[in-house]
Amino acid sequence: MKNFTQNIKIKLSIFAFLFINFAFFVKYLSRITPYYLIISTLLVVVLYYLLEFRSKIVVPKSKQKIIIYLLFFLFLIGSGFIFYKIPVESLNVDRWSVITSFWDNFFKGEYVYFAKSNMDNHPGPMPFYFIMALPFYCIGELGWYSVLGFFVFHSILIYTKTSYEIRFLILLLILISPFYLWEVMTRSNIFLNGCLVLFSIIYLFKSFEKNYSRKIILNGIIIGLLISTRNVFVIPYIVAFLFVLKDNRVRFLEIVYIGLICIIVFTLSFVPFVLLHLASFMKMNPFIIQSGYLMPTEYSLFCVLIAFGSFWFCKEKKDVYFFSGLLLFFPIVLHYLYQISLHGFIETFFNSRADISYFILCIPFFLYYLVLNSNNKNKSLV
């Protein structure tokens, strides 16, 4: 029964990964060819082949390190070429402009959440999202911020002591997936944000397993800062905290202390940006922007309630990653269904009434769940 349940989770993780890539293929290939459905299907079959028949992809041990370094080199060169050849202003995505307008307002002494992007959107993310992007704002190319997602996920694979074969496959899958090409091209950073949250949960578990000193303070600081990027990330943290509590890995008071530090750090992250603009903060802030953008507040609360109940289905640590991915995937599906009910499929999907990019939030969690199962099942992803 356990193996059957695990196989279902593996299949769902693969389905979600392929579904998201298929959606990206269809949406953007439809703009350049009338045969987009056929081509998208064939390309997703290639991705599936890499997952299903991984054992047939043989990489000589003597060349494994060299090939991974070569992937990194080609990725950096390719990213630089994209940044040089594709002006970000020519794209119909304004995440780069949201960050730029935020810091432009800050350095002019104006309230940051009154800033508007080149597409007339207010900044939606929490403050630490912008703080992480500041070095790249200063060098004038936010695309390198997007590139970090690839390196962070590779760091996760190393931290988990994943084999070279699996690292090569996962990195290759990311590099040839349209969602990540979209991330780099549009200077988005959703994958990076998801990877950082994933890494923080992995560290949370390892810190309690090894009884690291200062684990409470450090975990509270890290989680507080990462929640100060996007409020939707509270979902995987709910699942993780309730799991370790149910599994008797930590005492209830430890969770309370981490939570208090997290709240303090989260609150402090707002101080530099709202201290002189309290009245403006009450009129416009990321809570107002985010709650009204994706879907009605009651739908969002419903997803959070599901997160509180899902930990009962987490029988082992790696289940936390699967259900975190599922609970980040589910709200975006709800978002799409809600928008389709209002505007129809064509307007919602092809004309971007709903934002396809938010599906990327769940990908690091699903991929990592597959990695853990590959490590435990003779290095097979399926």
C-alpha cells in the first residue's frame, strides 16, 4: 500500500511538471506557428522520455563533472546572449519594471508601494523580495537574478548528496523546460523564490535532526525573511511545521519561538519602507495588492485551511515536499478556473487574464520530491 501511494505521488509530480511545461509550450508557440499543439505535444514527450527512460542516458563517470560544468557554462553564455539580444522593455512582462520602479521610488524618498511599473502595476511582493534584487538593480541587469534559481537548485542537489547522474538529468530538464527559458527571458524570479523556500525547509528538517545550536533563532530569521517575499509561501511552512510537530521532531515551544522570531523579522523587513509613510501604507500595501490579484480572499483562505489539514497525510519527511508542491499548484488551478468562469478560456489563457507564471512556484518542490525518490529507488525517477 505504501509503495502504491508513493507511486501515485511520483506520477502526480511528473504530471504537474509536464502539464506546466505543456501549458508554456502551447501558450507561446501559438504566437509563432499554427501547429503549436502538435509541436507542444512532441516536445513534452521528449521531456517525459528523459524522465521515463533515464537509465538509457549513459554518462561516463569520468566525464560527469565536466558535463555538469559545461551545462553551467553554456547556461551562463546563453543567458548573457538573451539579455543582450532581447531588450526587456520589448516583453509583455513587467516583473523587472516592478523591481526597478520600487527602488526608483525608494531612492527618491517616495513611498515604494505607490510605484508603478511600465504596465501600470503596483509592486505586489513583500519587501525582502526587493531587497534580494537590489544588487542586480544596481548593476542594471535583473536577468542575473533570475539565473540564480538554477544555481540554488543545484546547491540543493549537492546539499542532499544527490548522485551526478540525477543532478545531470534534473539540471538538463530545467534548462530545456520552457518555463525556465521564460523566467530568464522575462527576468522573472519565481523559480528562485521557490528554491529558496524549499532550501529553508530542508535546512529546518536537518537542523532538528542534528540538533544544531541556535537552530531556533536562525530558522526563525530565514523563514521570516522568505515569507517577506510572497505570502503564498506560508502554505509550505504550515505543512512543514505541523509535520515536525506531529512527528515529535520538535517541542511545541520550539515551534512557538521560531514563529515569534519569524513574525518579528517579517515585520522588521517593512520598517525601512513604511516608517515615514504609515498613512500611505494603510492605503496601499502588498497585502491589499496580493489578496486582490489572484482570486477572492475566501478562495485563498480555503487553500490555507487545506494546508492545515494536509500534514495528516505526510507519513514521512519527503511527503512534505510533495504536498507543498500540490498546495502551491492547486491555488493557481483555482485561479485559472475562477478567471475562466468570468472571461472564458481564450481570454484567460492566451490573452493572459490569468498569469501562467505562478505555476512555477510548485516546480522546485515536485522536482525535489522526484529527486528524493530517485535516490531511494535505484536512481530511477519513475
